[in-house]
Amino acid sequence: MRVVFLGSGAIGVPSLTALVAAGSHEVVAVFTQPDRPAGRDLKPRAPPIKVAAQELDLHVFQPEKLRGHDARAELVALKPEVIIVAAYGQILPETILSLPPFGCINIHASLLPRHRGASPIQAAILQGDGETGVTIMRMDEGLDTGDILFRTAIPIAAGETAGSLHDRLARLAPNALLRCLDLLRRGALSPEKQDGARATYAPKLTRKDGEIVWSQPAWEIEKRVRAMTPWPGAYTFVTLKDAPAILKIHRAQISERGGTT
């Protein structure tokens, strides 16, 4: 199939790489976010997907908004049979959702309908879930509400941080994606409607989410430290030399007496 890949974050890089390496589909272009200022020097940084796409010698487009006429015209000209989305960072309008004959499919880092939204990895740790996984979903105009096409699960390890879980899910996604595309092409998929009554929502994180509330139980604090590592990072406020300061917390452990260390 002719594939257009939409992604920005690092979690989609293994899937894009595997898709090209498999050779059973033609990746005709990659759409990603524009380069943004980042780091201490605030120099423009390319999204991880752009870096990977250039290494794979793929055509890269970086429209500011997908809703613009020019972006849609570029997609129409590419004649994709399927559009794959992985942490792209923009909502797709109906005019794009309805464009490819096989639809737009999303790689989502949770077992939908649990943890719809922007921070499913952190939410799984915060909620103390025993497992999570990758869901391949046919996109609609809702927020992660489309039909489930394929799903695969893994246990959440003791001491797991959002960073380590992100990397494991990124490595899990390619096989799920390739299997789903094969079944989709052969018409062998049985889409599953999501049960909205079981849905939970994981909103976009801010730096405020990393602040530790010491009145919470020890196990809640320990989970928050792991869920906020590496971003936005767990922290608390302290006083140093009579001046307020921020103390970053990289690891927490529950002591035998029930507190955190």
C-alpha cells in the first residue's frame, strides 16, 4: 500500500523504520511538525521523526497546520492508500480522515479505551496499572474514540518510569503495526467498537504535574516520581540560604516504615 506517515515524537521512529525495512509497503512521504526552539540555547530542533525520515531518504513535509489548503493539496497529490499517525501533535480534520481508501490509523500507547489522550504512558503508571500496551486504531473525529483494529499488551515492570515504558512500547509497536496493515490489506480485520463507559482520559502534562504533594500516601508519591520521569520531572520546593529553590527528584523508594526516601 502507498503510505503517508504522520508523526513527531520519538515513539514513532521504530515503527517508521520497520515499515520501510519491511519493504511490503511504499512510504511515499512523512509529515511532521515544524522545527521548534528547544534546549537551553533555544535553537530550532528537528522532531525525531524528521531526523529518522531524512536518514531513510524519505520526502518530509512540515506544515504549520494540517487544516490549511496547501497541506491537504500535498496529501491529495501523494495519493495515499492509508495514513499512519504516531504522536503527530495535531488533530486531523475530516477532510483528511476521509482521504485514503483504507483510512487513517493511529498508533496509541495504551490499551484503549483506557487512557485516551496525550499522556497515556504516564497515566498507566500513575493509576498503578498492571499492564499497558499498544492499540492500532482507525481514527475518527473524536479523541482516540475510533474502532480498535489491533491490540497487544505488556506488563508494567516494578520501578518502571515513563521513559523506560515509552521505549518498550516504541519497540512493541512495529510488529503490531505491520501485522495490522497486512490484515487490513487482506480485508481480514474485525474492527471492535470502543466501550465508552470504560474510557479514561489522560490529559496533556504540564510542569505543574511534576510537583510532589507530600500529604499524599507514600505509594502515590513514588508512582508520581516514576510517571514524571524524564518529563516534566518530579520536584519539590525547598529553602536554601534563606531563598526558595526547586529540588528535582529523580528516584523514590518506599521504606519499610511506609515513608518515601
